[in-house]
Amino acid sequence: MLKKVRAYCDFRFKPVTITSVLTVILSIPCIKYMPLQFGWENGPLENLQMLVLFAGMIIAFRAKENKKFFNFAALVLIILALREVNCGRTIFFPIPGEINEYYTWKQLKYGWLAHPLYGLYMTYVGLYFIIKKAYLELYTLIKNVKFPVWDILFMFLGIGCGMYAEKALNNCVVEECAELLFYVALISIIWTYTRVRAGNNN
């Protein structure tokens, strides 16, 4: 069983994985010296996350093979980007005179529409995955392309550190650095899969 699992794993350290390593290395001085406001909404860390997500969207949309699945992946990245800015609330509706404070959707006229519209978009993305049969291309990728182990480990490291920072540390810089690592590793995985043709693990 273990041999079969290992057969589907690629333990090679790919050049794109260097981006995750650099993210970890640079996060250390950021966490130690960076002011907390750099981790606030619309701060440098969140803006960098958005740049990474937009880069991922471009990579996914420009995939030459398995386009239905990678279009789906790009749509998922849009969901993540919308989540980062609370569907635009933290961009367009700051409270005047307050620092890092924003009106809630309940306080805004027609704000109650935000969550249903966000839900409808997520439903559309799910239906796209099913109706366009993007799952068939995903199956092809999983079957023919080995899992990039290091990128996956970095992705889960970002998730774990982010959850710990949110619940135990209450430190927005640590949390945002962890989210950045998650996004960088995720985009590295997408990059790897868009560059590997089905049936070729090189």
C-alpha cells in the first residue's frame, strides 16, 4: 500500500517550490519586526496575497491543456480573492475616522444581497465543475501526474500556521504570512500541473 502511494508522489524539489521556501524565509523577519498594521485589511500583506491570487488566475486561464478544469481552478481563486476583501466591503466601505474598521453588510443599504450573491457565485462554480465535466480532467491529472509533495506540504503548513495564529496567537501578521504561504504553494501546484502534459510526469 505504501509503495503504491509513493508511486503517485513526486519528491523532487521543483524550481517553482523556491517561491514557497522564500515565503517562509522572508516571513520570519516580517513576523518579528513588521508592525501589526501591515497585517490589517488592505495592508501590504493582503495586497501581496491578492497579487499572488491574480497571478494564479492568469496561469490557470492560460493553461493549454485540461482547460475546463483549470478554468474551474481560476474561478475558485476568484472565490478566495473575494473572501480576502469580504466581497469588496473592506475596499469600498471603511468607517470614516476609524482605523481598520468597516461597515458590516447589515449596516449598508442592500448589503444583505452580498452573501446571497457570493453564495450564488460559489454555486455557479460548483455547477461549472459538474456540467462541464471538469472532474474528468481532474481525474486524468491525478491519474497521470504525480503529486508535488513539497508544494503540498508547504500548502498545509500555511493552513496549519494560519489556524494556529488565528486561534492561539491573535496576531494578524502571522496569520497573513501563513495565508500568503498557502496561496504561494497553491499557485505553485497549479503552475506545476499546467506545465505537465497528461501522461508525462517529468
